[in-house]
Amino acid sequence: MTVLIIGGSGFLGTELVRQATAAGHETAATFTSRPGRASGVVWHPLDLRDPARVARVIADVAPSVVVNASSGQSDWAVTADGAIRVALAAAEQGCRLAHVSSDAVFSGAHVRYDESSLPDPVTPYGAAKAAAETAVRLLVPGAVVARTSLILGHGQSVHERTVHALAGDTREGVLFTDDIRCPVHVEDLAAALWELALSDAAGVFHLAGPDALSRHDLGALIARHQGLDGAQLPAGRRADTDLPGALDVRLDSRATQERLRTRLRGAHEFLRGDGRIIREPLRLPRQQ
């Protein structure tokens, strides 16, 4: 039984690879510029803008499960069209598909969004993610579409590194007090994704933590967790800038959480301890 992680060298992809290999499963993963460092993984270079290459990699690996954790940001050819190419190839090979989406599909007009909420993006990235969701659900009706929020963990995420740099006065910038999200730990997110991907679940799911925090308040928690002086973190209001995007987007993950064994911790909890949880071994479905 084989699993394939698209975007396996990224922050989330690295954790997905780690959990799959730790559970003893045959694991393949893709990368754009350089492969990840995990051993026991078959790495495949992949440009999601190349439809023939996407189809060839999935056909050659012949996985039972594909998890698309790639991120092309606002590059439509990668984030939207690339996701469509993965879905087409997965459908052709009869693979189970889990697609990772984002809270960027929402405008923030309604603040709280559950799994039934319809996308209303206000940025190119959000629009690309929303288009990918629609295509995946059309092409692979049995797929999992999992929306998530800010992903943190072990000081390695972009937001955690930014906080460290700002607290150390090694870069300029501010953390917004009016930009609110529901952070999730990368280990929790990866475990929940595997749990959904290896089940018969289908449709839209929300995988975010229960705590809604501004980027500045989150930065203060991160600083304290890393032994830094959070009082020195510069604050500002995103509403006072010309930066596009939603301000307050809170993913309501309660319906998804009710069907999961994996518990999605809030930032107040996982930034209080060392951020690690012992997970049960993954159990892949038997190949028919």
C-alpha cells in the first residue's frame, strides 16, 4: 500500500511524510526545487504546471491515497490548475484524494464559517483555492477537501520565524491586531488529514484550532513559548494599510472534530507545552 504526498517538501508536507513513514507505510512525495530530508521516501520532482508530468508521477507511483498539500500561493497555474491536474490524474488511476484548502476562500464578511459556508474570496490566492475546491469536488466526488488556517509548529512556520525575527529586532514590520485566524498545530493537522484520507469520508471539512487569535496576540504566545520578550513585538492594524484580504476569518471546525479521533488543539494549549503528541499508528485501507 502506497501513499503519495504532493508538496512533500513543504512545511505541512514534511509532517505528512514523517507521520506516514513513522507508521511504516510505503511513502512517495513530490518536490519543486529540492527533495525533503526524510529517509525511506521516494522523491519525485514535480511542476504542477506540467500536466503530462503530473499524470506520469501519479501513474508511476500508483498510490492508494494522494494528499495534495502543495501551495502555489496566488499562482493560478499551480494553486488552481495544478490541483485540477492532480484531481484528474487521481481519478484516472482510481486513487483516494485529500485536497488541502485554506480559510483564504472566505472574505471575513461573516466572521465565523462552518463546513457548509460557500467561498467568497477577495484575493487571487483565495480565488485560486476556491476554484480548486470546486474542481476537486466535481472531478473526484469521493475526495476530502480540508480547509485549514495558520499552521504552526516547533518554531519552523513562517509566522513563528517572523515573530522570532521581530522580537530579536532583526527585521522590520508589525503584527496586526485586527487580523484574526484560528491557528492549528502542524502535527494535529497532519494526523487529522491522514485520518480523513484513510477513511471513507467525502466532502468539505474544517481543520483549525478552537482559539481565534489576532496575529499580534498569537505572536505574544509564540514569543513566550520561545522565551522571547513579547512586549517588544510591534503592533499595527491591517485595516490601516492597503494590503488586500480578509481581516477576521474564524473556521468553525466543530462538526469535523466530532467525527475525528485526532484532537485539534488551540494555540493556547499547544504553545504552553512542547507541542508534541503521540499518535496511534496509521492504518491504511486494504487495497481492493
